Amino acid sequence: MRIEVDWTRCDGHGLCARLLPEKVGLDEWGFPVIDTPEIGDDLVPHARRAVGACPALALRLVPG
Amino acid sequence: MTLWYLARAAGLIAFLAATGSVVLGALASTGHRADDRSRDRRVLRQLAHRSAAVVTVAMLGLHVVLVVTDSFVDLSVPGALVPFTAGYRGFALGLGTLAAYSLAAVAVSGAARGRLAASARSARHWRALHASAYVVWLLSLGHGILAGTDTGRWWTWVLYAGCAAAVAGALVARLVVADRHESTSPLAAARRQLTTGGVR
Ligand code: SF4
């Protein structure tokens, strides 16, 4: 699984970084920085939680 | 008679939980400060919003089953299912039936948020659908006041007035925040340009 940000929708709310700190950092304006988007099995539940929490519906978990 | 007490209690708890869920849902989109504590509080409000919604649905289910099975008021299954056909306080119960159906739609939309709001376009429709929760809340308020056999006692007025003030306050807070965000965020402005060609 990979995590993707739809940049046309992301509003920089930064909630994803709180729920998935292993993968998502924030830049100085609160926008997510994801160095390695691949999500291991152990992190999938957390990633789903982050996807569900994004107020702008900008996060996606995609196969591959 | 015990069933009747339980039915009323379940109805009131459902209304209180619905109020909590609506208030927390509205407030979940407030608090745009960019520090970790306000982000965490936002996540918590969101969680509490979803939990209160689950309690609402469960209590409403219980309320409906108990009201139909109880023999104190004579309410048939079709009378409960088809709005405004109940013999007992038909209009008031009709409001309740409508509220239950629209709550079902809102709850399903909430549960399937990720799937229903996959594109920017469907996200807008999703928001409109989910915002009908405010209508659900109004219907259930009307239902509670008109059908509730406790209406008229002082504590029901305190309860309804308190809940109405909470929902109104949360809605205003949400609209104020959304407005400020739209007008100050350069991103929101750019996106408006892109998605609507500058027309709002
Ligand atoms: S939670 Fe959503 S809107 Fe907020 S920073 Fe993450 S992806 Fe962007």
C-alpha cells in the first residue's frame, strides 16, 4: 500500500501527521511531507485512520 | 409500563446524543491553528463526533423497537414506517419517522465517507448530503416537543433550549471559521479559481 496526497485538495490541516507520524511530517506551513509513501502492513490501520481523519478528504491509500 | 419508560428514555438519550454529534461535527471543522495541540484536539472532536453518532443510531433503534412493541400507545409497525399514518399523534410521529429515515441516510454517508467522497466533485455532494444532519436534528426536535409526553415539564424546556443553543452556537462558530478560512487562505482562493473558473 502507498499513501498519496491530492494536492489540489490538501488544506494543510496537518491532522494526518498527528495520526501517522511514522510517515508524515509537516513543513513549516503545516503541509504534509512524505518521504517514503510505502505503507507496511503494520502501519495500514494507522494509515486508514489518517485517511479517515483528513478534513479535506485529500489523503488516499492506494494499492502498490 | 416499564417498556414505556424505557422507550421515552431511549428517545431522549437519542436526542441528546444527536445534539452532541451535531455540535461536535460542526466544531470538528473549527480550530485551524497550526500547532500540534489544536490538531490533536481536532482529531479528538472528530472521534467524539463519530462515537456520539453511533450512540444516536443505537438509541434511536431501541426507541423505535420499544415504542412499537409497547402497548401503552397503540402504534403499529406500518404506522411507524409510513410517515403521518400513525393513529396516535400522527403528525408528531411522522416527524419522528422522517427524522429516522434521514438519520439513516446521514449515518450511511458518514460511515462511507472515504468511498463516497473520492473525487473533489463527489466530496461537495457528500458534504451537502451529510449536512442534512442539521435537518435531522430539527425534525427530531420537533418530534420530541410535539410527541413527547413529558413536554411541558420544566426540565424538558431546559433540555430543548440548551440543546438548541448548543447547536446554534456550534453552527455559527463553524460558519465564521469557514468564512475566515476562505477569505484568508491563498490556497482556497487558488482552488476556487481552478475548480470554478473564478465563479463562486
Ligand atoms: S490531514 Fe489532509 S488536509 Fe490536512 S495536511 Fe493531511 S492531507 Fe492535507
